[in-house]
Amino acid sequence: MVVPTSSEPTFGLLGLPLAAAAERCALRKVKVAVVGFGYVGSCIGAVLAHKGFLVHGIEVDPRIVAAVRAGRAPVEEPGLSELIADVVLEERLTIGSDLSAVSGCEVVLVTVGTPLGPDHGPDLGAVIAVAKALAPHLRKGHLVILKSTVVPKTTTEVVVPLLQHGSGLRQGVDFGVAFCPERFEEGNALRQLRNLPVVVGATSPQVGATVAAFWESAGLTTMRVASPTAAELVKLADNLWIDLNIALANELALLAAPLGVDALEVIAAANTLPKGQHAVNIMTPGAGVGGSCLTKDPYFVHQLGRTLGMELRLPLAGRAANEAMPAVMATLAAEVAQAIGKAPGSCAALLLGISFKPDTDDIRGTTALPLAEALGARGFAVLCHDPCIRSGRRPALPTGAAWVDDLLESVRGGPVLVLHTAHGVYRSQVAALLTALPRPGGVVDGRFVFDPQAVASAGHHFRGIGRPPLVPRP
Ligand SMILES: NC(=O)c1ccc[n+]([C@@H]2O[C@H](COP(=O)([O-])OP(=O)(O)OC[C@H]3O[C@@H](n4cnc5c(N)ncnc54)[C@H](O)[C@@H]3O)[C@@H](O)[C@H]2O)c1
């Protein structure tokens, strides 16, 4: 039990001796505000509430407020609906749209969106709006933790001045600010929020220690870096690495098919080489890289270089390699159509999977839409299927493309299947899909879902990213 001494603040964590701050967190005597209750905010808010914190979400979108109040998840993420239903019922998670509620919350997490701006830097409009609106409600002892992805120096040169100016309080003395990048991947968010180390870059060592104590009380390990700027760059470094790594895998895949080798086999063998402290770790090639972060963060890095007076080469090279994959898929579809004796202009291509990753309905940055466009440009009549995207949430398709609902019925229409997203529904029905497809059909696999030999044995032509073509086996 913490009994504040007369010199200790009665509100907040900053200013308390570290052990007392840690104990308050451990005893769940701090309330956490999460400003921006979209994908990141709702996942973090639910996990922290499940860990016993009282969490209050603050969100401007009335649909999200209504959904969460009704105990429903605002986004499709495995396990999130159940978690939100539980913590709302137990009154550990509440939500509203009034930012003044932060004055009762010792820790304020900011998780608003930072989309790609017109100059390829982040659009900081929401971050700036929140910092301005938050400032008048700041109290001595508050910790403000920015988690939205931003370019380095945003915390110290944009957020901190706005908070100080609007509150009349001094950062580092009256309130603390840190940047802790969010690094989970969609589809795996809840597990990663319980396991990933939290990077903490704070404006002073004392703020850093207090912020670390908060995360550690939630059972997480922390990795402290010297400043918010370093933590901001960590986030961009992670996503640039992923995008470049997949670009490498994709270009290896382009080489593998004409050489008659399997890119996955090559990559698995290449990855056995120990290098540095780890091993070579080339990721999996595929039909494209999507998502809200990987498609924008390399541009943020490129733009950052420009603002510092340099022209970085890698971020745009990686983006170009990955953004070329829908066109590669469309070329494979045209090849497979030709192999079955059809001109693309006289046949349909059934595009399987529109969301950017398996088993979610998130279409942000999905490469399925450019793929649908590239297939249409080749002359295919494009039919789109996605079992995870409910009809009310379907994105607009390129001109000429149409949605279909019945998977097997659509496959029976043939003749070309183009798999973009490895939804479980497709993985579990590979044999049925190959049986339903009229012979000889064509299968283009962008995600290593089909066994090429099984496709050939079923009487169809096969093309796939990183795999040699196969003709039907007699
Ligand atoms: N989605 C991911 O997988 C992921 C992963 C890591 C990091 N990030 C980063 O985290 C940030 C948030 O991403 P997201 O995917 O959750 O975005 P999102 O668009 O799903 O959620 C942002 C939410 O903030 C709300 N908002 C905007 N202005 C507000 C205001 N003034 N007050 C209250 N709410 C406000 C929006 O209505 C929206 O619901 C971004 O910077 C993103 O790059 C996202």
C-alpha cells in the first residue's frame, strides 16, 4: 500500500520516488487514457484493461465510441472482440469523446493516426490537434506517451512545445513525455502486446525510468534509449528493415522462377548462415506488401533524409520492388491464361483475398486493389472474393471488377484463380478449389498456398511467385 508523504504528489507518477511510482502501477492505482481508439488504441486499451488497469478511451469517431460501449471491437483482430466484451462488462474499459477526461488519468497514451501526407512525410494533423487539446488538461505528475508513428524530433520539437505552451507546465519537472513506438503486427496484435519489449525514449532519465516502471508493471520488458528521437527512429528502422527484407525476397523470387528453382527452398537454405549475432533471415516473397505502416514508413524515412539534406537510396528502392509485385502477378495470370489457350481479354480471373493480410478485413495499403487493376488492364474480367470483408465494408473496386460471394460457385466459372491473400478459408479448401476449377484451369499463387505438384496433378497449369511454372500432369 502506497502512503504518499507530504512532499509527494497526490496525482500522477512523475515526482514520486521510483519505487513508489512502480508500486502505484503494480497496485493498479493509475488510470490510463488512450487517445485515438482505432486499431492500435483499441488493442492496447483492451490489453491494459485486461491486465487490471482502469482504461478510458477517447475517440472522435462516434461509431467507434458506440461499438466499444456496446462491448464490440472497432476492428477485426483475433481475440479482440472477446477481450473488449469482458473488460467493458467488468467496467475496466470505458470510452468517450471528451478529452478533458485525461485530467483524471495519470498516464495518457496517444495513438491517433499519422497517414502519409502529400509530401510523403507523415500527416501530423491528428497528433498536433491532440497535443493542443490535451495541454489545458495536463496536471502535475502526468505522463504523456506518444505511440503514433512519427518522424524523429516530432516528440521534442512539436508535441512537447505544444503541451508546455498550452498547459503552462514544464516538461520533465511537472509532467513527463516519452515516445514508445508501437511495433505489433495486425493479426498478432494481442499476443505481441503481451510479449514485445517496449522501447522507451523519454525527455529525461527520470521520466524514462517512470515510464519504464509503468510498462514493466504490465509485465513487459522495456528497452530504454537515450531520447524520444532515438525511439522514433527505432520504429522507422524496424519497418524499413521489414520492407527492404521482403523486397530482397521478392527480387530473389523473380530470379528463382526462370532458373527453375523454388525461392522458398533457396531462402530456407540461405537462412542457415550465421551472421553477426544472429543468422541471415530473409523473409517470404509474395504478391505484395500492404498495411498502413509498411507502405508509408519507408517514405517517411526517405522524406526524413531529404529534410536533413540527403537523398537516401534504399527506402524508395525497397518500395519500388514491392510495389511492382501486383504487375508481376498480372503477368503470371496472362501467362497462365495463354497456357490454357485463352486470351486474357476473353476470360475471367477470380482474385482470392482482398485484405492486405490473412484473416483480417483490413484493406489499408492492400496490393489486391492494384492487382485487380493490373488484371483488368490485361483484359481479364476481374471477380473479387474475400471471406473476411463484410459486404458493408467492401472497398470500391477498379472499374470493371466485381465482387462475388460464393467461393466454389465462382471457382466453377474458371478459368484463372489468382490468390492474393492466404485466408484460412482458402488454405483449408485447396483440394476443393482444385476440383471445382474446370480443367485445364490456371492457378497463380501469390502466397505459397498451393502445392504446385497438386495443381498439376489436378489437371491445371501453375504459376506462382518464386516458383517455376508447371503444366498439367497427364
Ligand atoms: N495498425 C497497425 O498495425 C499499427 C501498428 C503499429 C503502429 N501503428 C501506428 O499507430 C498509429 C495509429 O494507427 P491505427 O492503425 O490505430 O490508426 P487508426 O486510424 O485505426 O486509429 C486512429 C484513431 O484515432 C482517432 N482520432 C483521430 N483524431 C483524434 C482526436 N483528436 N481525438 C481522439 N481520437 C482521434 C481516429 O478517429 C481513429 O479511430 C499510426 O501512427 C500508425 O502508423 C499502427
